[in-house]
Amino acid sequence: MNVNVNVNVNDTRSDAPAAPADVAEMMVCTMSDWLLRAEVIQLGLASALNQVAALLAQTRTNGQGPALEDPAALTLTRAQRPAFLSRSERAAQIGALRRYEAPEWIGQMMPRLAGRVRQFVRPLQIDAKGRINSLRVADQQGRLRRFAGLAGLAELAEIAQPFLVYLPQQDSRCFVDAVDFVVADPIAAHPPGAGHAVMVTNLAVFEFTSAGARALSRHPGVTHEQLRERTPAGVAVGSVPYTAKPDAALLQRLRTQIDPHRVRDIEFASGPARRDALLRLYAQEAAMPLR
């Protein structure tokens, strides 16, 4: 596994089923494992890896597992579909079980989903205590830069068990000793001993509890030294096993049914490569039927 996340976002060829999982695929398949037992999965806004992982988890249960809640389309659905970037909202409206308004979801439905809903969120920062910052970070001059944040994150931390986080690029800027600003604290939001958070990165899987944080596994190809170097000192890494590799059948389903156009790669691209990848995806999705 290339820990520098060298993903070819311009490669439109279909992968051979026997090809080993790349970084994006390793993350998506591992994330889907943590979504299988949810009753409802929130897709989030413009969250490519969470969307693909959620759709993969749904198809792994043959549509009998989690329902998908789309905050952009304001729908709840069990309809199986491929991943979309620009047309996700329209795709979610096809076959929806229910449509609702945002105040209804936040005020009436979310409180009923305690312990039953899951969603992978991507923060600006997460620290060794599992605290989340999605709003503002300090630049090199110490000035705070503000970002859009994640709506309802503090409320999600109160009802999602475990609270799920992902980082496409684990480094000292985003996995830190202490966040610059606390938006949500998934561990403190629950009684002592009850809070639980899990994070999947391009390097490993981590667990956060009131007893502390530790690595559960490291992905194939990641050395102990690489993991220790990019992990806060307060997080135990120890001698952890390798993350289980997805089998050929699961990879085939991901590559051909759920994400044939590789929406999953977009979160690893930046600069001109990201622009080119977005344009390619938009063109491919425009020619792809929603059903």
C-alpha cells in the first residue's frame, strides 16, 4: 500500500477483479464494515468516501440492512444505486421511502435514532481524546482560518454510537495532540465509559474511548514506524495486526456496481488533478442513467 496516497484519479479503465485494493478501496471497504450494523446511515454533504462506503454497506446486506438518509435530497431510502458526485441528490429522490423537511429531521427524527444511526465524518482536526474540529484552524502565522464546518455535528456525537471519523491523509496537521477548536466531543457527550469513536485513515484504524486512544490495526504495507511518526504520542500504536483485506468479490462489487467511475478517488486529489477529475466525473455522470 502506498501511504502517500498516490491514486490515479484520471484512470477510467475498469479494474481487474484480481487487482489488489488501493488506498481508497481499502478505506471504503473498511468503513463499510463499521456501517453494516446501523439502522440508518447519514450520507453527509459532498462526502465522497462516506457515500461510497454507505452504498457498499447497503448492497452487502442486499437492501435489508441500513436505510440511507440524504441531507441534501431530504430523503430516506433503501433503493440500491451507484455512487454519484454531481447527481447524488437526484439519485436519492428515486425510490425514496420518505421525504421530509430539515426541521422535522433534526427536531423529531434524529432524537429517535440514538444508537441506531451512523455516519463517517471528515474533520479538519481530531485529537488524541477524540475531540473534533470542523470549523477553524490556525495557519502558520497563528491566525485562525474559518471553514464551513459540519452542521449538526455536536448533535450527531450525542446519538451516534460509535461515532465514526475518516481521514484520507493522516498527518500531524489533522491528527493532533489537541484540536484548535472543539466542535464536538463524542466521548464526553456520553456517560463515563460509554463514549466510543472509531477512525479510519489511509494508514490504520483507531479507537477512542474514555480509557484512551489506540490503533486497532494498520493497513497492509504500513510499517509500525510510519504509523508512529504520523500519530500523536498520546495514542497507543503498539504491535497491532494488519487490517483485513477486502476479498475479490467485494472489490468486484465496489468497482463495477457501486462506484464504476471512481467517485471514491476525488478526496485524494488536489490542485489541477482534482479539477480534471471533477470534470471527468461530471461528464461521465451526465451520460449515466439514474436508475
